[in-house]
Amino acid sequence: MLVTRCSNCHTIFRLTDDAQLRLHKGEVRCGQCQQVFDGYSTLIVVPENCMQPAAATAMDIVPSVAPLSAPIDQFDAHPQLSTAKNFWPWLVVNMLLLMMLFGQLVYVYRTELFVALPAARPILNKYCDLLQCEVDMPRHLQLFSLESSDLRAIPYDSAVVEFSAIIRNHAAFPQALPALLLTLTDADEQPLASRIFTADDYQAPVADNQSVLMAGSEIHIQRFLGIRQLDVVGYKLELFYP
């Protein structure tokens, strides 16, 4: 007697002959779990005298093999080829998305990149030429200091005073020059007049760009101011970015 077994639920089936298997090239569907399996792979021949008499219990009832009602889907003999074909388009798309994300990050953090990598300034400039943007110079006001300042009267002209100051950049990278607010005060430290000096108002040039102060550098400011009839006693200074 021929016996085969489902590879999924291990239910045993009796066969009178292998005609059912030959009909579908060994492919049969389990009557218990509906799994399609190869009947030949688990086919064994059992002598009749080894078979136990059937008892009147449901557990001894062996279901019959259910032949396929329709041919099963053909399996791809080379599934790895299909996987490889699908892999490359997704790889290209993901690479393009990563490049777009990288470009956006460079655009948003271009100033921070310049601070971290000053040598990358030419590359960042070319990148901004494409996007019609500019690499803004860093503006860390806390890294500037007023090293000295002075307000002196002119002996030969009481209506004019000479103002001078030194601004130092303590950063390890170039920075945009801040503006300087000068406030003239009276004896009670009340403001009488004020003047804002921008980078364009500073007399001494800084490198090739007067709006930039290089790392560890200083700029000397000297200006003559008309005070007319103001009773100027003191002054206040403040660095800021407009």
C-alpha cells in the first residue's frame, strides 16, 4: 500500500496506486490544511500486513488525498533575478533622495559648515552660485570685545570731539563686523545724542573686505564728531547686529 504525508500538517494519506500523483506530477493538495505539497517526496510503500485494522474512532480515519482542481502557480526558477531587477531602481531613487536631502542640509547650514570647515568656503560659494544664495559670515556677538575706547575733546575746536575704539574678534574664524552704537551722556548719565557706526563707517580697512574681521584680529575705529552745544560728559558703547 502506498502512503504519503502532508509536509505542512503531517497528515497521512493512503493511496491505492500512484495514478493520482502522476495526474498532477506529484503535486497534491492536503484535505486538512489545503497545503499543496509534493506527494512523491514523502511517498513510502507499506506492506498490507503492517497496517493496523481500522478502529471506530475519528482519529483513525485517514483523509483521502485531494487532487488539485486547477494547476498551481508556477514558481520562478530564478527568483534572485527578479529581486535584483527590483533592487536597482529603488537604490537609484533612494540615492537621489539622499542627495536632495544632503543638498538641503548644506543650504540651511552653509554658515555653520563654513565655521566648521573654513577651507570649504570656495566649494560653498560655487554651490551658492548655483542656488543664487550667499554664504553668510558668522555672527557670534559674544566672541567680540571692545578692547579700548576713548572720547577726547579737540583743543582748537570745542564743538568737535574725537572718538576712538578697538574691536577684537576672539573667534577662531572670520566674522561679520557688528555695528557700534555710541551714546553721548550728560553728568547724570542721561542720553544726549547717539550715533550708529556700521562696518562701512569704520575707517581702517580689514583685509580685502571691510565688513569682515578675521580670526583673532582687531579693527581700530577713529571718528570726529560734532557735538555743537551739547554738554557731553560721558558716553556708552554697545556692539550689535542690525
